[in-house]
Amino acid sequence: MKTLRWRVWLSAAMIFLLGIGCGTAGTVGIAWWRLRGWFQAPASAPGMADRVTNRLSAQLTKELELTPEESAKIEATLDVTAASLKQARVNFAQEVTRELRSSFRRIAADLPPDKRTEFRHIVRARFLKFGVDLPEADEPTGSPR
């Protein structure tokens, strides 16, 4: 009887741990997918800024009982805000990419030539996961792009 009880508890613990593992893997996968999309999305792509401004415009129109003219003015202002937010996101993603490239160039410059090639392969694989291309190996390693 005690052996059976021990096996039941062990099975329950294994199911619990597998659930935690699956949940963690799923969360990491979704976060990775969202982060990669964030880096690759152009400013013209619809995104969270558009959804937020559309919902806010609809809520203000309904709750404040705005006239069509007032609603149009608010929507125009929110559209400008959404465009600015999307452009800020794109600029930030470009700045992050520039800084990472610069950092990896400095690291490559500090490595001996035989390790530099392997380092570039490792870094290129990481960049490509985000959909960003790393500068070619023949580019100068000392100057940021």
C-alpha cells in the first residue's frame, strides 16, 4: 500500500513539474515571437498604438456623447499620436540594433583572429533569430555602423 501511495505522489509531482515546464516554455516562446515581431515591424504596420487609439476614440465618443465633428477631431489627434508612437518604436528598435552591432564589433576587435570567426557565427545566429542581419565579417570591426 505504501509503495502505491509513493508512486501516486511521485506521478502527481511529475505532472505538476511538467505543467510548469510547459507553461514556462509557452510563455518564453510567445515572448520571443512578440519581441521578434516588434523588431521587424515597420512604422506602417498596424500595432498596439492603433488598437489603443481606436478603442480610446470609441470610448470617448460613446461616454462623452461626442458629436461627429468632435469625434473626428479627437480621432485625428489620436491618429497623429499613434503614428508618433509607432515611429518612436521603430527608432528605438534601430537604436538598439545599432548599439548591439557596435558592442559586438568592439568584442570582436578584442578577440584573437581565430576566435573572431566563431564569435561572428554565434552572434549572427542570434541576430538572425530577431530577423536582423549582422554586418559582414569583412567590415571594419572598430567603427560602429
